[in-house]
Amino acid sequence: MHMNKKWMILLLVITLLCSMVPGQALADVITASAPDVTATSYIVIDGSTGEVLFGKNYQQQCAPASITKIMTAILAIESGKMDNEVTVPELPDFGDSGAVTVHLVKGEKYTLRSLVEVMMVASANDAAYTVANAVGGSADKFVTMMNEKAKELDMTGTTFKNPHGLDEDGHVVTAEDMAKLARYAMQNETFREIVMIQQVDWKGVSYEKPLPTTNKLFSIMPEATGIKTGNSNNAQRTLVASAQKDGRELIGVILGAADESIFQSMKKILTYGFEHTKIVPVIQKESLETTLQFGEDKQVRVVAGEDYSVIQSTDNASIISYQRRLTNVELPIKKNTQVGVLEILVDGSVVHEVPLIALDDARKPINWLFIITLILSVVYIASICSRIVSNIRRAQRKKAASRAKTVPVESKRNQYDNLVNSVEHPTQTARTTTKKTLTSSRDRNPRG
């Protein structure tokens, strides 16, 4: 009882324990001082954490144009078919839309990778359609895959209608959604390699030409690492871009810009992001957070399950705090299982939960009194059962004996007679008595 009370007090103390860390954090707090961008909407996020640094109207739906191809590319890469040879299908009539193509012809064969490269670098729409057909079985089925992936990535303001991005009613995205997609895609090494290509030497069956990247950010910002441009009547200019500096990567999205000044605008907002924000580490993976004590000689170390940092504005200060919330600390505890979370708070609001992991095993103490009691109970129950069985058998024997005594005597005689009658006896042949007649000699010799 004393040990249980001690354990309960310790658990209560640990659960209520929290530590305060002075510092700063960013939750879209520098928008007011961010540079002005002539566009419908824009956003800048941190590539490692996904946290929004600043932006404008970034949840407003807009036509995306060819930045749609980011989704087409990542689905193609994740299909695992990049080295497969695919056949160009019957292509739609792109008409007078001014759509960029590499003049693919039905029946031509190319590797899927080569088509993805020319689609992302030169924005070839016929290549995008061919990729969709090869991966999805048809363009329509592929569009379904696109929307399912968007849902998986929590792109709640996005609906795809085609794989290339040409204007179509209902084909819309938000800057925030495209930033989520870009961050996800840039974690794939193959995708990252492709979007950094600055020229494709295309050698098609009927068309051969060096094709430079449409992403002119590469020429004005050395830190640029990708990603994709777009341009259409409804969408105007669109751009998703990324840049790395001092080991840190930022991702920007601009939708609805009027002209090619979009590249200068992107450089400006990405540079501003690097200069006015920084990463502040909060928790390091496997750092010891607390120790659970069970009895006098049993301990379980609890550590952070992941690294976590917050983005901090250099222009203002916020308060970072964290508190432990233990949810699974009853014995037994297995090593490497989650026993709670470390809630990260910025200005009193929870922004993230770091899993807390047990570093040790801890079994329940052996309750010998319970075990002995259980064994004695089993023995006692077994003896009772044995006694019951013996009584039942004894009663059965008595009943059988009683039946044997009450059988009628006449019945026994009948049984005996039947037994006797059933035995065969040999037939006795009666003896025949021969009478002999004695005569005198006189009779035998009569006188003549």
C-alpha cells in the first residue's frame, strides 16, 4: 500500500511538471513588415518544419497553371516506373492555347524519366499527359490519384482537373497548399535532382532541341534549388521556388503575378525570410526528459522521440514553453514505446507535440501472495471436483447393485429352464429281448 501511494504521488508530480524556456517563435508574425509583392497571393515557409513565415492571401483559391506538374512529377516518381519505357497515347488537341509541347506523336516510346524531366524543365504539356496516362492507366484515373494525394497532404483548398495545368473550370489551388506539396516533394531525392536541371537536351523522334529551364530564378539567385513555373491566361504567372542558405531551406509560392517580375519578387521574399527569421532548437532527439520511479529499485528513463525547433523572428519576441503529458505509465512498460508527449507552446498555445519514448523495460513486480493463493485455490477446487466425481461413481455402483437384487426368482428359473432346454441329449436305442424256448430231447427227436 505504501509503495502504491508513493507511485501515485510521483506520477502526479511528473504529469504536472513543466519547464519554461525563454526565447522567440514565429507563427506568421512578420507579415506586416514583409516586402510587398504584386500578386494575388504568396507565402514563404520553412522547408524543414513547414512553419509559415509570412505571406498574403495564401489560403485564397487561384488557378495554378503549370505548377500543377509538381504533383504529376512526384506521383510518377513514387510509382517506381521511372526506368520503364512508355508509349505515347492518343494526345488531346491543345489547340491555340499556346501550350508548350515537344511534339510527341502517338506510338513513340520514351522512358518515363525523360518525359518527367522535359515536363518539369521545359514545361512540356504533351509529356505531362503521356506521364499521366502511363502511371494512371488514363488521364482521368491519374487525376483521381492527384486529388487523393492532395487530400493525403491536407491540401484542403486544392482540386485538380488535369495533369498539366492548362486552364479548366474548377482546377484551383492555394499558395499554402502548393507550399505543402513542394515541401513534401523536395524530400524526395529524385524529384530534387530533376528540378535542379537547368537544361534538357531533348532528342525526340520528330523534334530535337536543347531546352533551357523556365525557372529564371536560377540566373538571379545563386541559392535557388528549384522548383517549377507556370503561365496561363487565367492563372497569369505562377511560381513555386526554393533556396538554401547556411544549411537552411525556404520554400516560396507566388500566384497571380502579372509578368516576369515574379522572379525578382520571389528572390526578394526568400531573401527576406533568410534575413528576418532563424531556427531556434527546442528539443533534441533522445535527450533525457524525465525518469519514472517504480518502487525503490526500478526506473524508466523517458527521452524525446524527435528533434524539434521553432522559427524565430529577429524582429519580435515570443515565449516558448513546454510541458510533459504522460499518458501511458502503467506497468508493464516496454522499451521504445511511447509513454506521453512533450507539448511545445508558443505564447501559451500548443504548436507541436514531441513523442516521449521509454528507454527501458519495466515489468510488474511478482505478487507471490497472489500466485500462492491462486495455486491453493486451484488445488482446493481440484480436490472438490475429485470428491464430486468419486461420489457420483459410488452412487452409480450402488444403483447397479440394487437393480441386481430385485430381479424376480421366477425370472431366474425361466432363465435356467431355457438354458437346460437349449442343451442337446443323445438318443438311447431300446434293447430288444430275445426269448429262448427250451425243449426236451424228446421233442427234438420225435418217434417215427
